[in-house]
Amino acid sequence: MEDFIFQNTTKIYFGKYVLPELGNEVAKKARKVLLVLGTGQVKRTRAYTDTMQSLHDRQIQVVEWNGIPPNPPLSAIKQAIELSRAESVEAVVALGGGSVLDAAKTIAAGHLFQGEIWDCFGPKRKCRILQALPVFSVLTISATGSEMNGTAVVTNDETHVKASLYSEAIYPAVSFIDPSYQVTLSESMTKYGAVDIFCHVTEQYFNQNTLSDVSDALSEGIMRTVLQRTKQILAEPTEVEPRAQLAWAGTMALNGLPGLGRGGGDFSSHRIGHALSALYDFPHGLTLAIVLPAWMRYVYKEAIPRFAQFGRNVFHLKGSDAETASKSIIALQHWIHSLGISTSLVDQGVRIDALQEIIRNESIPYPLGKLRVLEPNDVENILHLTNY
């Protein structure tokens, strides 16, 4: 088990009817906020009504920025930054899912940053964010875990590159998770969110360092919860309890705890998935559903005992290490297929002759990965495996 330092500064309100506290928390830091919203019909939801009521009850002025789509584009975020400055807001409130939160964090950072905000993104970033406006979040979709971490992922819609920004300054000050807001989510949003949560854990779980018993138990428990509760939600979408269990799994999956003692995650599947989203605007969860099983097939022989443990403790498989390791990947793919999601790039309309463009996309920083270090030819092999 490796040494580590852990700190997470986000305060969580979890449960039904917690949103009245939003205004009280925001009032500690701001009297005027930028409310960042996604696309669709968010203004017709109870989450929007409750948010506005809580802010108005504390006489907090609200400036709205409406229209953040999935895979939030840099161009729209820059416009929102200009609005936040023109209106002299003192905090940013995100109402939505991961894309809205990513945009809100970037706006909060960009408001105070005097340079080009994109220069702070990616592994070759030229600068770092040291300060930002306070961020508050009201979660309506559980998937990315962005409500309790310091990461924002944005797509540069000019260069078609998707990259991340990390700063301690953009951890949400307070996040509100009311699972009852999520009972109206579409089936596709629920499915893609579940895959995203599952992948966040596997990316930290499959590491050369396997000596972390507590992190293993936590990771395996989260993965089992995702499998069980997603099935229940799809059968009874309006039931709040399964939504609550999945929502907390989503928050725990990427708040730093599952990876402690392992020295950092692999995240190869995420990087390759970012290239697919940047080029084709695919939903993030769909890209992970495509890439994760193929990545596993390509690398699992590097860590057969680990994959065997995964198969036994998550999917309850039996057999020798070699048999169970191989079966675990089949079990994962079977679960994804049971959600009605195809794991084939061809099924998504991506031609084989387009693979070189994906491989060369700067969303993928080479060398890539930890369990097995990947170069462009490895990523090409993985992309070919998505069609099996």
C-alpha cells in the first residue's frame, strides 16, 4: 500500500428536501450568483423551482446562463465567463449533471484568471488555477462524480480536443444531492450514467499496486451497487431508494477515496473515450461502454490475479484465476449489452478508416496508462477490439 495525502473540501447535503439549505450556504459567500443550466426542459423541473426559491428566500441575485450541452464546448464557456465578469457575480451555482458542473467549475476559474483558460487544460498545461469563485452544485444526474472533486472536463470545439483541468480551487464548496430529482431521468441517461460510475472505479481498481484492502473493498462494493441498483431503476424508474443508492455510488466513485493507497488510476479508457466524444460528440458513458471491455481484453494478462479478484468479488464468478479473469470481461460486456448499449464502434457509425484520426487526436496523451503503458499502436489494437 502506497503512502498518500487525502483531503476533500466539499460539503454534501444528501437526501430529500435538502435544497432549502442552498440559499443559506450561498449567502455565506455571495449575494449575486451565475446560475449555470443545461439544455432541455430544466426550467420545468422541481429542481429548478426549488433552487430559485431557496436563492430568492435569501435575497440572492441570480444571473442565468442557459444552454450547456453534453461535452461542454469551450466557446460557450468563454461567453459565460464574460457574462460572469460583466455582471460581477460572486459565486457560480451549477444545476444539472456532470457537463453543467464541468462548465460551472471552468467559469468559476476563468472569472478570476487573466490568461487563456484553455492553457490550464490537459497534461501539457502551461499554467495552473490557484483561485476561483466559489462553486455550488445541485445535482440532477449522477454519473461523473464532479460534485465532489476538483476536475472539470471540457471540449475545445475549434480543435476537437477534450481535456481536463484540475485545481483544488474548483472543488464545489457545497453540493446538494436529492435523489428524488432523478426519477424523471430518461432511460438512456440512467444507463450511460451507470456505466460512467462503474468505469470510474475500474480505472482506479486496475493498477499495478493491488495492496490496498480498504480501497478494494470500497471499490468492489461500489461496482456491485451499480450492477444491482441500475437493474432495479430500469425496472422501477420512479422508485427513489435505488436512485439514492446509485447517486451516492456515483459521488463516492470519484471523490478520491477508491484510489487511495494505489498511487493513482489508469484512466486509459477515459482518455480514448474523450477522443471519441471530441470527434463524434458521443455521450461520455457510451464511449466508456465501447472502450472499457476492449481495453480489458487487451491488457488483462498483465494482471490476471487482479482480474480474477474482480470477477469473483463483483460478478460472483468461479474457476481458476485464468478462467475467472477472462470470464470477468465477458460478464462486464454482458452487463453493458443487457442495458441495450452496443459496445461496437461500427454500430455507432465509425468507419475503420477513421481510426487513425481517433488515435492521433490530442485528447489522448501518450504514453498512456499505468496497468500497461499504451502507445498509438496499442490504442489502434484496442479500437479494433471494440468490434468483437
